Amino acid sequence: MHKKEYKAYDTLLLALKLSPVLIAFHVLLTLAQAIMPTAIMALATAYFIDTAITILHGEQLYGGIYLPLILLLTVLGLSTTLGSVSKLISAKIRLVLRLKLAPAVVKIHASLDFKHIENAESWELVNRVSRDPVESVMSGFGSFMSFIQLLVNVASVFILIATQVWWAAIIIMIFSVPMFWLSFRAGKKNYQAGRDAEKFNRRTEYLDEVLTGRDNIDERTLFGYGGDIKERWQKQYEAGRILRLKVYAKTYIVSKGSSLLIILASLLIALTLISPVTTGELSAGMFMGIMSAVFNISVFLGWGLSSSLDGIAKVAEYMKDLTVFLKLNETENALCEPNAEPLTFQSLEFRNVRFKYPSGEAIILDGFSFKLEAGLHYAFVGRNGAGKTTIMKLLTGLYSEYNGEILINGKELRTYPSGAIKAMFSVVYQDFAKYYIPMKDNIKVGDITGNDLDSRVQSIIQQAHLDELVEELKDGLDTCLGKIKENGQDISGGQWQRIAIARSLLSRAPIKILDEPTAALDPISESRVYEEFEQIMHGKTTIFISHRLGSTKLADKIFVIDAGKIIEQGSHDELITKAEQYFEMFEAQRSWYQ
């Protein structure tokens, strides 16, 4: 998809580009559908009725009715058949778009700069655009086809009426023009109302998950907070619903009120056409055919026009969002795989790094400097909000808008290719991922470019003390974890955590980072996990990030962070001897680990 200013009509161009043959066929069917049920049907009806009247008057033989009847039934049959074929073509077009358009949007979504993910406003935009782009485009495409069909439909009837009673066509035109403007305005307001209600939708979705999700069932039962959450959900839902309802009610009254005026105009035309029929200027059959067509387009103008222009206005607003979405900054080579062979790590250094998040004003890191050497264990500790996790985000390339220098082997981090950075670090996050796939594949995710993974996974399972878990699983390593699949098997939070650590162990990245992955564990279990990890990673470079000090005794060097600066550094014993902030933190937590 190109970065440009997208308009509503680009839905047609986009669909035509992705599926030209099907779109061309669909347009032809739309034109046929537009003419068939109105102008042609009116002529066929007029022919049938006029023939029937001449037969009743004895002016024609009874056999003369067969041709008009066959023609009328054929038009009816074709009209029904064309509608079914058109739906089938639309389904095929939707399938093509799902195969081509949806992956393109997902690819862009996955490539966005991390700042857009953490910014609430841009994240709402991303959600609106990527929630179901295929349905949004197809809805716009369908609305345009309906609108084109309606225009051709009305034009054909106008021509038919004008050839018989020219002034009747002018009356319908006068009543029709306001409908176009009102319907388009209604569609635009409806989309804007949906956009304004997006924040309420996100809140209700979250609260709905809290009320019904499996992860919260224990606490829901224990604390009995379901009633309170339900009330909050109801308030958010009602706020969003009322916001949309006000706009829908207003536009409904205006547009449907206008459609009634068109129907009244049609009745007026019917009354005025009675005189030409009685004088013989207009045949009874043509009168019935014209009135049938007039009432048909009255319905189309009142309901079909409102619906199609509403859809066009909505897709116009969606395309505006798409334009902004496509202009969001993307990370170069964000989707590339890690390099097959990681760099040989020698040193990592922060030199006077200063950083604040793009959406904030507070300085998170201010003159931040330190140096790490290969083969040693390091720990970054500090109170919550001190900037520990920000270090990891900068190291792994999630943010590159910082002042100062971050050097790996003496070379600025931003000069390395994305694949090299991905291969350099392996991170176990506090909110580590749980993949509901076979356990073996859960671990293999840690090294997607590696070889001989099966034998290495077996070795990692022993190192991560997952042997007992494998024995408990009914299909061993081939058991799907979680409850999504029918044969899936759920495991404990601690076991999920060990699998996350196993992924890191399988990775050949030279620097292993543990970003508070044990925050949910009790201090004794946390200390044990760090000890096991330290034994496994002996002689390799590791970074422990934590506000708890269960890992610090294992570190060769500890950095104490406060207000975006390193205020202390040294070994555990050295920092205890200094008796400053680290000493105070350790003394406050001492009893946890004894």
C-alpha cells in the first residue's frame, strides 16, 4: 500500500488493483441489476398489461398473452439470478482481499515504531484501521456499487418517465437532491460517533475480559468483585451506546422523513397521471409500469440511498484514518529475522545517554553512563519508575531517539542492522508471552534461525528443570499448552515462567536479559530461579533488571539507579560497605531472602 492521501473512491481502485477480473464482472452485474428491475421491468409490465387489456376487449387472440408473460417472468428470473451471482462475486472479492489486503495491513502494523504502540492516541488509530480492514474496504466498495446501481436505476426510470410525462421526472429530481446531501452527512457523523466511542469500546472490552476471562476467575471468586466491575462495564457501555444512539436517531429521523416526502411526491405523480390515462394519452399498462418503477425508486431513494451514502461517508472517514496510519513511522527492517550468527560480544557502553519518551515530558534517563564487559553478570536495581526497563528498550532498539551514545564493541548501536541487534539480545520479560502451541515449539521460538533444535531443546529442558513437567504432559513435548485447543493442557504460572527462561537459554544471543520476570514469585522462589539461571549462564554475559534484590548477590557488578542516573555501582559487598541507598534497600528486603 502506498503512502498517499486516500479518498473514499480509493476503495474502488484498491479493490480493482487486487482483483481486476472479479471487479469488472461485478460492475457489469451491477449495471444489469440497475436496469433490469426498473426500466426493463416497467416496459415488460406495460407490455403484459396492455396485451391483456386488448385480449379482454376482443382485439387480440388469447395466444397473444404468452409472449408478454414469458418476457415478464424472464425479467423477474434474471433479476433474482443476477442478485445471487452478484453476492457470490462479492464473496470471492472479499476472499481475495483477505488474502492480499489483510496481510499488508498486518505487516505495516508489525513494523510501526514502538512509540506508536505505547502512545494511547496513535494506538487507538492503529486499532481502528487494523481491526478489520477487509470488511471496511468491502463495506465501502459495496456502498459505491449500491450507489452506482441506484444512479443508473434512477436515470433509467427518469428517461422512461420523461418520454411519457417529462414534468414527473423533474418533480422526482427536485425531491431527490436533498436526500443525497442528508444521507452523506449522516454517514460522516455516524463514523465520527464511532470514533469518539472507541475509547469506551476499549474499556468495555477490557472489563469484559476481567468479568469473563479464565485468567481472573480465581480472584473473581475470592474477592467477589464481579458486581462492581459489572457496574463499571455498564457505565462505559452506556456512555458509548448513548453517544452513537444520539447521532443515529437524529440522522434516522432526518433521512427517513425525507424519504416519506419522496413517497408523497410519487403519490402526487400517480394522481396527475390518471388524467392522461383516461384521455388515452397514456396506456393503462404504461401507467402501471411507470408507477411501479416510481414507487421502487422511491424506496431506493429513501432507504437504499441513505444506506449507500452512509457507507460511502463512513469509508471516507476510514480512508482518512488509513492515510494517517500509513504515515506513521516504521522501524526499518522491523520484520527481518535475527542474524543466523550473532556478533561476538566484547563490550557494551552507555555514554551520557539522555532520553524521554516521545509522548511524555519527564526525563527518564539523564546523563546515564556505564560499561559492561563480556562474560560477567550485571544487575540494575532501583525503585519502581527509576528507568530500569527503559534501559532494556533502548538496548533492544525499541527506541532510537536518544541523546548521547550507546556503543556495542565500540560501535554506535544505531549503526547496526536490525538483524544484528535482534541476534545480540535475548530477553525474558516480566510479562513474558504464553504461546498456546506445543511445548516443544514454545521453546523453539527462542531460536528461529538455529539448527539441530530438537536435540538442543532436550538439553535445555534439563537445564531449566522442566523434566518433571514434560513427564506430566500427556503427549510430552508435543502437548499443546493452554486451553484453546481441545487437547490442550494448562500449566502453572511458575512452569510458564520456566518455559520463557528456556526460550532465552535456547537463544544463541550473547547477552541474556531478565527484566523482572520473577516479580510474581515469592522472594525465596525468586532467589532460587536466579541462582539456577546464574549456574546455567556461568561464563556468559547476563543482565538482571529488578527492584527486588534476590539476584544482586550473584552479580559481579551492581548499578543502582535513581531519577534516571546511576548513583551507586560496585559488587554487593562493596555497596553494603558504603551503606547508602543500596544498603537501605537490601536491609529492607533482607528478611525476604532468609
